Amino acid sequence: MKKEYLLSPGPTPVPTDALLSMARPIFHHRTPQYQALFKEVNEGLKYVFQTNNDVLTFASSGTGAMEASVVNFLSPQDKALVVRGGKFGERFAEICEAYGVEVIAIDVQWGNPVDPELIERSLLENKGIKAVYTTLCETSTGVLNDIEAISKIVSRYDEAILVVDAISGLGADDLRTDDWKIDVVVSGSQKGLMIPPGLAFFSVSQKGWAHVDSARCPRFYFDLKSAKKAYDNNDTPWTPAISLVIALSESLKIIKKETLANIFLRHRRLADATRRAVEALGLELFAKAPSNAVTAVQVPQGIDGKNLVKLMRDKYGVTIAGGQGELKGKTFRIAHLGYMVEFDVIVAIAALEMALKDSGYGFSPGAGLVAAQEAFVK
Ligand SMILES: *Cc1c(COP(=O)(O)O)cnc(C)c1O
């Protein structure tokens, strides 16, 4: 028998109440029953997004909301400033290019956060930038960007909106949508929100809405105006992913009960213990400014990084994530995101130690576990 542990930065484990709720009989969405659910879920999303803006939901993975954040605000030939500090920053640039939007890229060395000054400089040097795209937690590198500082800069430019990919960061790293004046925040269901993949979320500020009318990129399914028109009547333009929305209402109840403040503290505690454990094993952290959602670690010299992740999964039943893009085989990533507690970190570190031992890496067995336990017992 093998028991499987899912410790990846998406999809993440789903709490039992949310899982079971998806087995409830399906009901029709053009009903008062669905309207009540929809209303409740939308209020919960506002709490998690820390906003009074509407939070719209699409039946897609997170990338759908990323695409929506391009096509609803820009026209072909418009200029967009894109922070490319990892796989997901690159994705924003690829979406822009697919629609003929001109990309002005800030290429950040992977593992580093973007220097907000570079954004200021680009906005000054390139007149007419309509949108700035960046990530809260760049999941591919484990880096947390300073969104507050970035937003202070972008919010001074009337013609530019700030779009933040908070797909993995939401509910792990603090993100104050309204206080920090962030125009568009994008997220997905299978990370900090603790339900399966399949829903994407999207909050839009007043300033953001002002850009929608002039945007001429083609769009239909992800058209914000259709979504908003329906939303104002507690409705959705197309068939919603009813069972996932039911699950979301359960996970939002769990979130409200714990409170966002305590959720951030828990993620910090888990992240801190993971980092200390990894360093106690003589390994190096990859991110210079680490997010509390995921810890990216450099694979040590002489060890096969892909095989290490495979051993953890196939031999020990513990799924973490390998490196992405140019980091394939060079890093691995342990998530402490969503429905995770102290013992998920203990499991991850124990399996890591065992797989490192199998791989012939020299370290003092148990050192990581001791460090993690010391971080927890205070
Ligand atoms: C997971 C993730 C995505 C991709 O979302 P999908 O749900 O796979 O489409 C985008 N950005 C970030 C930062 C992510 O962590």
C-alpha cells in the first residue's frame, strides 16, 4: 500500500468538506438556489482578494484569467510592460504577443525579484504604456515581488493599469488589492483557495474598468462586460462550473474561520521551517526574496534533480515540483500552500532526506527534520 502526499504548488490538497461537497447532486444554475450560492461565494472572494471590487469567476484554469487580463484592456499595437522573471512572467508576454500587443520586457534574472525602480524607468522612457504585468509569487522561481512598491509607482500613471498574477500567491502572501491600489488581480482555484483546478478569478478596479471600452483585442468567452452584466444580476453569462463553485463555498468557509491574518502567519511559519530545514541539509535556496507559498531549492552539484523529484514521488509517494523551463533538473520546489500544516513540511523534508540519501548526497541524516521541528516548537 502507498499513501500519496501532494505537496506541489498547484494543484494543492483539497479539504474533505470541499471534496465531499462536489458529490452533491447537481442543480440548475438559472435558479434562486444558484444565485444564493453565487452571492455568498462572491462575498467570500472579495474577502480573500481584500477588495470591494467585483471579483469575476471564469470556468477555466488560471491562464484563462491571465488571457482575460490582456484582451479586455488592450488593443493590438498597444504597449505593455511585462516583468519576465520566470515562467509565468513569460506567459504574460506570450499572451500579449499572441494578440499583437507590443511587449516591453523587463528581464529579471530568475531567482530575483524585480527592482521596482526598473518599472518606473521603463514607464518614463516608453510613453504610452497601457498596462504593467507582474506576478505576486513567481511560482517557477519561488520569488515574491514587492507589489506594494510596484503599485505605488504604477498608480501614479493614469494611462497604465497594474495587473498582478496572484494565482499561487493569493492566500499565502499578503496582497492588499484596494489599499495598494492594484487594478487587476488574477487568481486560480487549485492553489491557496484549496479546491481542484478549473476556476479562474479576476478583480477589476474602477481605473481598470475605464480601460475596457477602448480595448479592441478580440474576445468572446472572456469578455468582461458580459461577465459583469450577468454578475450584477447574480448570474453568469455561460454555464458556471457548478460543482467547483459549491466546493469553493466550502473552502471559503474554512478560510473565513481561520481568518486571512492567521492564514498568512501559518504560511510564513511553514515556509520558514522549510527554508531552515533545507539549509540545515547544506542545500541552497534559489529565491533571493522567497514567497511563503513555495520554497525553490537548488539541486546540489552531482545530483540528478529530475531523478530526485521522481524518487520522492515514485518511491516515497511524496509529490513535490521539479524545476520549470530553464530550471529543469536544476531546482526543485516544495509547496507549503493552501491546505497544509506543520506535518506536511515534516513529510516533505523526511522524503527529501530519504531521496537525497538514495542519490548519494552527503549530509547528516535527520538534520533537516531537526531544524523544521525546532522552528515549530517554540
Ligand atoms: C499555476 C500558475 C499559473 C497557471 O495557472 P493554470 O491554472 O495552470 O492555468 C499562472 N501563474 C502562476 C504564478 C501560477 O502559479
